[in-house]
Amino acid sequence: MDESRQSSLTGAGTALRKAAPPPALCGFLLLLALIFTVSYAVGTGAGPVAPGMHGSGTSRDGGNGGGGGDGGVDDMGTMQGGHG
């Protein structure tokens, strides 16, 4: 009787071990989450990439919020052409 009870417990433990992900995968995902968190914190602390760079919202002076590509061909009228 002890043997049947013991074999059923080991069968449940084996099934539980097969259903759980391997420990190396859990460690890798934990390390990945930690690296992402640290890099996000460093990026937030560093601020914008370029001076004068702002979010995609509208600016205070009523412009288009950062000189995006909303204008037409006339926006390129002041550029010096290198070909010709």
C-alpha cells in the first residue's frame, strides 16, 4: 500500500515538473526584465536625445510641435542643392 501511495505522489510531482518552465528560462526572463527596467530608468534620467527635442504634442506658440513633415514642398526652399 505504501508503494502505490508513493508512486502516485511521484507521478504528480513529475507532471508538475513537466508543466513548469525550466529554471534557466525563468532566470533568463528575470534577467531580461531587470535589464529593461535599468535601461528605461537610465534613459528617463538622461532626458531627450537632442537639444530642443520635445514630445509629439503641440508647442506653446501654436506651431506643429517640432517641425515635423506636415508642410509641403515649400519647406525645402531654403536648402542648398548640392547637385547641378
